[in-house]
Amino acid sequence: MKRLSSVIFSLAFAAVLPLAAGATTTSVDPSTELMPGTLVKAPGSSSVYYIDQDLTRHAFPNLHVFKSWYSDFKNVVSVSNDVISQYPLGGNVPYKPSVRLVKIQTDPKVYAVDDGGVLRWIKSEAVARQLYGDNWNQMVDDLADTFFADYTVGMDVDSAAAFNTKLKDFVKAIFETLRSERLNKHSHKGAGADDLSHEGYGKNKAAICHKFGKEGEHTIYVAKPAVAAHLRHGDKEGACASDETSADKTAPVVSGAAVSAITSSGAKAAFTTDENAIASVYYSTSTPVSKTTASVVTASASEKTHELVLTGLAAATKYYALIQAVDAAGNVATAQELSFTTLTAADTTAPVVSALTIDTITLNSAKVHITVNEAATAKVYFSTAAPVVVATAAHVDAAAAAATQVIDLTGLANGTTYHVVAVVTDAAGNATTSSELSFTTLTPDTTAPVVSALTIDTITLNSAKVHVATNESATAKVYYSTSTPVVVTTAAHVDATTAAASQVLDLTGLASGTTYHVVAVVTDAAGNATTSSELSFATLTPDTTAPVISSVTVDGITASAANVHVAAGESATIVVYYGTASPVDLTIALHLGNATAGASYDAALTSLAAGTTYHVVVTAADAAGNTATSTEQSFTTLAAAAE
């Protein structure tokens, strides 16, 4: 008997569509036995079916689904309706994972198709573009509501990293996907654990001892209408003797159980078993987890590596998960209870702009101050037209997120009114646009400052102080020369270090006894300048006249003391020299002097010898260093008192 198999490609999802008109197919003998993996249709019919390992046929609901798995129809074989009718009809083939995006007409959400016929909502256009490219919107197929039941809904996809489909081998994937679909439907009708064991999936199944080349035989369970085809293939009805004598009574071993990919509304439980098993995860917010009351998610295929997605969880909540694995013999293994806490729900509240102010306004710039109730990035949009259109207006962006921002607007036109709005965006992407604010840049200053006073004081032999007062803050330069008028391009000058309305500038290094002429040039911040009227002063003439010692008198003479009184014609430093030798030698004589210069001085001479003649000379030196020396005078102390 002929056996047919089709070329099979790597598969993961499916949905169904009729065969395209004009597609080429191959007709086969009516006695042909259809092998698992065959693509088949009846003459005159556009429907294409896939034959699974239980010899059950599954329809491709539309061309889009078929094209997600196959590039053409060259492997589709045509058999009579009588042959096709021998194979019971199962569920529809779903879309191949990751190939197309789908949506239903009654729901605007766009879903990616994940492994096992799971639909996952792609939450943003940015994620869709990362996963499927810029033309992602051209890859969306409308899925009829009637076919939506062929799928289950999994966790949302909020980032490209959250969607990482690993496609299984085509044959294994399609066989196990369609088989698990039947298991789930049967389980929903109240099936217990025994219904999922090797005893069969209900009364419509029959045990077959299936031969597989040189490797031997094993028991499989197929739909009763498919028994005849298996017998023609050489299989025997009933369980294999080897399986009956070595019934599996050992539960699978669960290892590596962990919960990951935790979000505010979902998580992924992953683990492995030492043999193929159907995995389930029971989860609840209380511990220990009760299988009778807890939520449960069951895998769609029997595998050794298991990943089950938990959805619809409450945010910021602690959950407990109990893992169960059931092998083909119905042996049940339960792993140790796990716990995890979901993330806090996504922030959907936009930031609030509590203050928007503008200051430091100049001819061409201004500072915009923004205060927000949370850290946020800020963009300030500005234009001369109101209202501000952010799509076209110029803008300045803050360098980093903060609750308080100061943004500089530069390059503005002077004397112009500007309108400003701030758009602030928090870390979650929520944005707020502030109310509009206006300001006007300064008009250029074209008025020169006014010198309200120019005075000169503290004149010495070689210096003087020039005081400049203006009606506004300005920088000052004092130009001076011995000729008049003062020529500012050639005259010496002293510059003020900062701008102010009152300045004092020191002129130094002047010639003594000389007349100088002075003008002040003051310049304001706008560059407007004014030159003052000219002012003159003369430095002091050097003093070359020695002081005049007008009198030197002695009184209060006792046996041991006397008072010397000195008068000078000007303030001077006065020193009284005295001794018993004449003339008085100023280099060795005793002397007394005034501590502070003055026009007079009284010196008290003490410790004198009784009955002795003393000689006195006085010197006086003025501030200019001119000195005068008096004529020598004498006095005699009284004799010592008789004893």
C-alpha cells in the first residue's frame, strides 16, 4: 500500500483558510494510506487538511494561516471524499508563531502569535516596530471572531525582550499543539487525571500497537475511525505486550522550578521533568495552594521543558505557585511551592507642572524655571506666535530628568514678545503640557550715562584720588595729562575694575608741584559712552624749609631734676640732648624726644647730679625731613641739702 508524507517546515502557530484557486496538487490512489504530516484535499474542494499522528485531519481556516507554514501547494495531495471521511475532523491549524500579527474585528488590539497557539497583545507601536520592522502594520491579518477560540491569550508584550519565541520541530509542534487542544477541550468537560492517561482520551479512542521500523513497537491511542488505516499499515489492534508488562508507575521528576519575567499583571513559571509530561501551575494569594480553589494554567503539549505563563495577576501582590506534572501513564508529580510578588502597576499619571516662571530677561535671552511634582524631562517650546504649536515651534530640552529645571533660551530677537509652553514627561512616558506664558526681551539701550559729579581729593606730592558719579552703573576710565585739553587717544589713564554708579580711581606716580588735567569716560552695559568735562588739580610742592625752634627754656630746677620746654614753628619731631660737657656731643649725650610730632615739647630731666652745670641742645625735624638745631643753653642743679 502506498504511503505519502509531505515536506514539512518548522511550525509553531496556525489558523485556517481555503486553498487558493489554480493551486497545483497531486492525485493519489483511493487505496492510499495517509501518513501523519500529509497535506490533503478532496477533488473540487478548496479546503486543505493536515493529518496528525493520531490520523486526525485539521483544516487550515484560510490562506493566510496556510502561507504562514508553507510557501506553496506542491505538497498537497488530492484524495476522494471517501478517503478523507475515514479521518475524523479535529480543530483548526493555528498561525505559525512570529510570522504574522493578528487582530479580530471586534477588538482593536494587535496580537503576536506565540508558541503553542498563544496570542500576546503588543502594547505599543514601538515594540511592534522592533519585532516586525517599520512595515509591521502591513503584517496584520484580521482573524474572524469564530476562529478566536482556536487560541488562548497570554501575557502582554511591553518590550521586545518579552517576546522571544523558540520554535519547535514542525512535526512535534503541530502534533502536540493539536493533541493538547483536544486534551484541553476534553478536560474542560470534567475529565479527571485518568482521562489523560494511556488508557485513552474517552470512549472514541482505540489502543493500537504501532510498529516503527527497526526500533520496535509501542502503544498509541487513535480515533476509532483511524483504526482501519493503522491495521492496513501493519499495526495491531490493542496495546503492545511489551507496554502491558512494563507499565509506567513512576511519576516524573520535577527540577529547576523558578518564576521569572514577573510584571505587574503576569509571570512565567519554568521547570524541567525527566520525561515528557503535561505541566500545570496552580496559583493563588494564599498558602498552601489549594488545587480546588486556585487558578490554574495547563500546558498545551507534553514536554520535558516547561514554560507556563500566568496572566491576570494583581499588581504588587504576593502569589504562591504549585507545580504539577502528569506523564503519559497518568503519574502525577507535585513540586515544592514557589512564591513571588508582582511588580507595582505601571504609572499612568501624568506629571503636574506646579510652577512656570521666566526671569533674567536680556536683549537676546531668558531663563525658564519649571517646577514639577515628580522627576521629569522637560522641553520648552517658544515662538512669537500664540498659541505655541509644539509640532513646529523651536524648543530647548533639559539635559536630565528632575523635579526642578532651569532652561536657557538664547538667540532671541530684542524687543520681541515670546510665548512659551513646557512639556514635561515622567519616567513612565506620561506627559503634560503647561499653560502658556509670555515675556518680552529688552529693547536696546541707546542712551549714554550721565556724569553727575567729578571731584578730586587726597592730593599729595605724587598722587590724587578721582571720584566719578554717574546716573547708572558704568565702567569708568580717568584720562590725565599735564596739557589741556586732555587727548584721550594719547593720555595716560586709569581704569575701574568693575561697573558701578560711583567709582574712586587712584592716580599715582605724578610729578610733585605739577598741574594735571583730568577727564572721565564712562560706558554703560549697552556700550553707550560719555566723556566728562575737564577738571584740573596741582600736586603738592616739596617742603625744603627747616622748622624754627623759637624757644628753649629750663625751669623746675632741683638738686636732681629740671624741666626743658621747647617751642617750634611747625609740627616736628623734637629731641632734647643734655650733658655736663660743652659743647654737647649729640652722638653720646643723654636725650629725650616726643613720641608724636608736635609744635612743642616738655622734657623732664631726672637723675641729675646736685650742684652740677648741665648743657642742653634741642633738634627738630619736620615731615619733609628738614632739621634745625638750637643754640646750646646751660643750667646748674641746686646744691645737695646739708645733712
